Amino acid sequence: MCPSHPELELQLFCAPCGQVVCRECCLLAHRGHACDTAVRAADVYAHSMRDALERARPVAEDAVVNLDRLRHLEQRIELQCSQVRDEVDQFIDSYISALEEHRRSLQMQVQEARESKLRMVHGQQLELERHLEDTRNAVSFAENLLSESSDIELLSLVVPVLHRLERCCTAVGSGGGGANNLLEPRVSECLQFLRSETAGKLKDYSLFGIITTQTISHQYCTLNIESLMDVCQHQKAETMVVTRDADGRPLRHGGEKVVAEVWYKDTSHR
């Protein structure tokens, strides 16, 4: 029955409003609207609904299939992410292991360099202490000889005393220096960590950072002058500088800043 007109049945359908109405509502509230009987409207809309249902049913089926595909995709993503996380952890753990091994190797090299340098320093200290004692004895004996001996005694001992004093002077490089100079350190404190130098590979990982006790010594560096024999002004030229350390050994690492100056030997032939 119609809510507005309880005495009348709902027998008509207003298409624009989508409402089931009675005849009074059709004449009053829905005047001018396209109204049809409920039987015919139901038949028309039932046909439309069946068509829509036929179109919607495959959509639901496809949605079920796609939901299943998405669930499988989710599982594959989770599996792939888990595998990649494991690969990352394995890579980083292995890399850290290689770095730790490289660290131990570098620390061992530092320790070995320390022991070697200190061993040489202590050896030179002992040698210099013995020489100091010998020199003091020689100087004391010579001073006593000069102050207390007679001419005959001085002349009889002058030759060995002079030889002994000469050996004392020679041992410390007096009058020219040299490799046997006890007063000059035989080892330098040079010890460097060159972090940018390649240190090869360990467990397939490229590592950087080396320990070196070498330092460049300009007096032992050489310049290849053959490549400069035909140099012309304002023209680019290439040459090679061989860098060496204080022992004359070629440097086994890079990273050194080399600055060289080239000037005319005879300015009249410029």
C-alpha cells in the first residue's frame, strides 16, 4: 500500500524517480513523469538486470582469478625479498670478514715495521753507547798523557793514542759523514697508511689501504731527459720521473705529489 495514500496500492513505477507509486502520487507528486505499470516496468527492468548480471558475472569470476594471482604474486614477492635479504646479509658479512682480515694484516704490518725500526734503533743505541765509553776512555787517557807524562813517555805513546782518537772520530763520521756515522739515525720514523692505494683482492672483494715505510727522497729521483731533448717552446711534452726513497729504491706506491721545475741551461739558446 502507498505510504501517502494507504487506501491505494502501489501499481505504477516512475522511471525518472525510480520509485513505485500509486495513481494519486502519479497525478500529484509525479505529474509529467514517465510512469508505467509495475508489471511492464518490472519486465523491462528484469531484462536489463539479467543483461547486467551476465556482464557482471564474468567480472566477479575474473576478480576471483586475479585475487588468486595477486596472492601468488604476494608470496613470490615475499620469497624474492627474503632471498635478496639473505644475499645482502651474506655479501655484507663476507665483505666485513674480508675487511677484518685486511685490518689484521695491516695491523700486523704496522707491528712488524715497529719491531724492525725499534730493533735497529736499539742496536744503534748500544753501538753508540759502546763507542761513547771507548771515546771517553781514549779522551781521558790522552788528556792525562798530555798533562802528566814526560816528553819521552808522550812520544812513546803518541802514535797508538792518535790512532785510537782517529778511530773514534771516524766511527761517528767526523769530517764527511757516511753510512757508518753513529750520530745519524740509520732508520727513519716514516710509516704511512695510504688509504687510497689498492691493496688487491681478498675473497673477490677489492680492498684499499696499504702500509708503507717508504718516503720520497728528491735527491735520488731521476728525470728521463731524452724525451726533453727536442722540446720546443709552447708545445706539450711528456717525460718520466722515477721516484725513489732514501735508500735509492723505487717507490712501490703512488699517491705522492711530484713537482718538477725545468729551465734553460743556457738562456742564450732559448
